[in-house]
Amino acid sequence: MQRGENSVFVKVLQIGEDHVDFRGGIGAVIASYQRFLPQFQSICSHRPLSSLGKIICFLRGYLRLWYTLVTRPSIKILHIHGSYGASVYRKAVIAFTGRFFFRKKIIYHIHSSEYLTKYDAGSGVYRKLCRYLIERADAVICLTPYWKEAFSKKFATRRIRVVYNMIAPPDKKIQVQQRVAHRPLELLFMGLIDRKKGVFDLVEMAKEKKDELEGKVVFRLGGAGKTDSLKTAIKKYQLRNIIDYRGWITESEKNGYFDAADVYILPSHNEGLPISILEAMSHGLPVIASRVGGIPEIMQHNVNGFLIEKGDAAGLLKAIQRYEGNNALLKEHSEASLRLVRAFYPENIVPQLEAVYRGLLPLQEKKLRPKFYTTHCE
């Protein structure tokens, strides 16, 4: 891995969510950057704390931003990772500070699938800040071509670039194996327990098709959110033999759940580019997911899984039943997931980031291009 003074990465400061103790996709993305980008530098501007804790975290991060930019003049680019809501206000302050006081190049990296929806419903001030972040940025990064087109129609900017989320390959080689015969099909979900993620669509389907699913299918759910509502529904409709809620699954526990599952399921109503699907694919899991956001651009229908329309209970049940007892199809789709996910490994994504960074640097700095690094990925 290149570590020289002339590497473009030493000129970039990442700003966003906590990437050490994280419970969201942005934290996971920044964590992968820390692992695979040379000379990674970052400032945490947000943690999932109380309201007061969030304010204190931001103020600490903001003070650290000033200190870092004053003491490290080699930093030329602020790579700001953002979402909707309060994130817009925080990132507008950071972007203005970097541009106005320090003349830094600004990259605004939009991760949220609800950004445009919240923009349309937002106040006048909120919309102005969104436009400032996007239209005044030196580069805007979207997660897929789908989102690039959507933002290009809404905002007056031609500086939008596509950089897919990056996924680290598993530490061990994944062996594609047929699942144990007669075992209930195990479908795994990890993420926000919420209606917009389709979790309660699963509950409703399990309630309506209880006789068809019991003993044949188990939904293993992990995450935080509306957990009390989930637990209440499982108890009320007597779904414990079909839906198994495991609470929050930590990073250290993830691999065990991926290894035990047969299929990953994400029946979301809206998505950007879900890290969880990429993680599942890297572990060789077939995927059942909604045809929303960037999902159709990272998986292929009837190649490594099945795409369904959001809220389509009949389509969801049919996709699940395609895998029941069909070891050959599970193996075929598992192998396809391992093949397709390679496009999102560091050796393919880091050069995309490097190209965005170099495009913002003066010509004399672009000429200082080091030999690119290698990773352990094969």
C-alpha cells in the first residue's frame, strides 16, 4: 500500500459518523475507508447519543476541524459524508467553514435514500441548505447511477459522481455449501426495525401465511428501532416459530449469522445502496430484496436472488418458496453473489475515489501520482 507524502489520500479529511462504534451504513462505509485508504484521516461529527450528547459530539468535532485545518495545511479536500435532517445543518456549517475560512475543496457524499423526499417536505431554510451543500460543492458523490439521475434533475449541478459503497472481503474464503436437508429455510435480516425497511411486511405475511411457513421458514431478525412493536406482534400473533428476533447484532457477531443463514432478505420501501446486501453477498448468500433505489444495480434478478416490488406480499412469498428445498438453486445463486460482489471490493472502489480526489487538485499535484497499492484481496 502506498504511504508516500505524494499520495492524494494524505490531502483528504473524511468527516462523518463515528466509524468505530457504529450502528448505521455511513459508519460502515467510513470504517471500510479507514481500513483500505492510505493515510486515512477523519473527524467524527455525529454519534447516536442523546440530544445533548449529539450537540457535544458535533461541537468537539467542529473544534477539532479548526485545529486540524490550521495545523495540517497539506489537507486540500474535505470529504463530507451526509444524510438528511439534522445532518444537513451540521454539514452545512462544516462545508461553509472549510470553503470560506480555509479555501478547501468540498466533496458532499450523500448516503440517504430519503434525502430527496425530506428535501421536498422541508422548510425553506432546510431546502436552501441542501441546495448550498449540493450546488456549491466541488463534487457530489451519489451511490448509484439511479441516484445520480435523480439528483441531477432536482439540483443545478453537473459535478455529481458515482462511487459505489465499498465492502471488505471476508477474512476467510467462503465455501459454497448446500444447506442441511430438512432444515427450515433460514432468512436473515439485519438493520433498522421499521416499516420503511419492510420488517412489518414480513410480520404481516407470517401472520397471513402462518400454516404455509411454520416449520419450513425461519426469519432471523437483528437490529434496533421499533423493537417493542415487533416483539408485541410476534407474541400477539404467535409467530415465535417463524420470526426470531435477536436484538442488535454486533460487528463481531455478524459473520456467525451470515454463515448460518441460507438467504438474506431486505423488503425495503426505499434504499440507497445497502451495505447489508453487499455484506451478505460477500458471504455467498442469495438475496431477496425490493426493486427500489440502487438495489437493482448491485444484484441481478434470478441470478443471485430475486427482486420483488415493495409491499408485494405475494411476490415475497413466491420468492421464498422458490428456495424451499431447492438446494441446487441456493448453490447457484450463492456462487453468483460471490462473483458479483467483487465489483464492490477495495481494488475496484478505491481507484474511483482516487479519481474524484485527483480531479479536484491543481494540475501540478495531479502529476505526483504514486504507484497504486495492492490489498490482500484475490
